[in-house]
Amino acid sequence: MLIVHARLTGKADKRNELLALVESLAKSSRREEGCQSYRFYEDTEVPNDFLFVEQWESQDALDRHAQQPHFASFQEKVAHLVTAPPDIRAYQVGE
């Protein structure tokens, strides 16, 4: 199993647009084969600091996710909604 943490900071004036984009991405991603969990959280102490927490069955499932049209669309649109590129980390978890 693979756990992915992707942290990003949204622009305050683009918050609603970012949240709508993430909602669409999460709904599509949760339907993908190999996706076990796909959540998006906001830090309660730092406004507009967000974290994706994803759980994937395997590296292959995550690789397929990265090739999906909804993920490519998200990547194109998110760049102008955040202050910097996301910090993405993946962790292999033993069964």
C-alpha cells in the first residue's frame, strides 16, 4: 500500500475556486481502481494550508492515477490557485 501526502497553500482570493477544483478531483479519483482513500483537509491553525491524504493499493495504481484526464486537468488549473507547487511525498506501507 502507498500513502501520499500532498501539501499545498492556496491563494486566499482563489479559495472557493480551489475547493471546487479539489472536490471534482477527489470525486473522480475515489472511483479509480486501486484508490482506497482520497481526502483533502485544511489546517485548523493556518488558513489556506491544505493537505491531500491518499491511500493507493500499489505504485501501479498511483501511476495510473497520474495519467488520468481529470488529474491532468487539475494540474493545469491548480497552478494559478496556489502560492507554490505542491509538496508531494509518498510512503510505502508494509502489509
